[in-house]
Amino acid sequence: MAPATHNKFIRFLQEDLAISASCLKIALRHREQDPGPLPMILWQYGLVTIEQLERIYDWLETA
């Protein structure tokens, strides 16, 4: 993901889905240890619901 898209994605997570900065930090920390798609990491650790995960993937398709 390009840096500009990554920044828009993070903004989408925080503003549209109300995911806190601390939750994002947790997910990013786990991603360093166990690389994988950020949306799946957020879901695996219970930081987003399945509905939010669907919205994330919808957003990513159009980004």
C-alpha cells in the first residue's frame, strides 16, 4: 500500500470506524511480530467486528 493510501486508510479506520489510536498501535505491533493484513489482525484481536471488517474490505476495494 502506498504511503498516501496508507494514511487515508488509517484516517478511515479512526474517523469512520472510530478505532482508537491505541488499538491501531496494538495491531501494528502484532503485525511486526506476525506479518499479515492489518484488517485481519484487527479482527483476530477483537478490535473490529465482522461488519467493520466488511466495511474495511469494501473501502480497500475502492481505494
